[in-house]
Amino acid sequence: MHSDCTRGTPQSPVRSSVHIDGRSRAKKRCLVRYLEPLTSFRNRVAHHDPIFNRQPKEMYEGLLTVASLLSEDLAQWIQHHARIRSVLSDGPITTGIKF
């Protein structure tokens, strides 16, 4: 979807990795790579900290990547229900910045 993790391109060893518990090591590494920054971002949101300076568009794309690795239906559900695109297009109220 948004990542070489889901496509199995030459940059990603997804196609040729060893499987553990039904998931590949490469897929697990990819999930961890996207989950680590998402966890920090989620904590900022939960504490009502400003997030527009924390790459919200990239965080949303990372979230969709993780969701698609888990389930393509989940990723589609998130895209359908999320309001993030309209929020990002409006930008922060006080600065007039657009993303």
C-alpha cells in the first residue's frame, strides 16, 4: 500500500524471508519500524499535545501501512472512516499552515 513492506520489492526481503508463527521476519521488522513512531505520536495525541509539527500526514500513512500489513480490510475501513484528510487540509487554526 504505502510501503515497500507490502509490495515485496527488491528493497524489501518480504518475498524471501523465513516464516515464524505464520508471519515473516521481514514483515515483523517492517511492523516494528512503523509502530515505534506511531506509539510516540499516539502518546502525544493522548496527552493533547500539539501534533501539527510532528508530521501528522506521515504518521497517518504509517498507520495505513501497518493496518494493511495486518488486514487490507482494516486499512480500507480506516480510510473510509478517518477524518484526517480534511483536518490536514484545513491546517492548524492559528497559524494558517497547510499540509
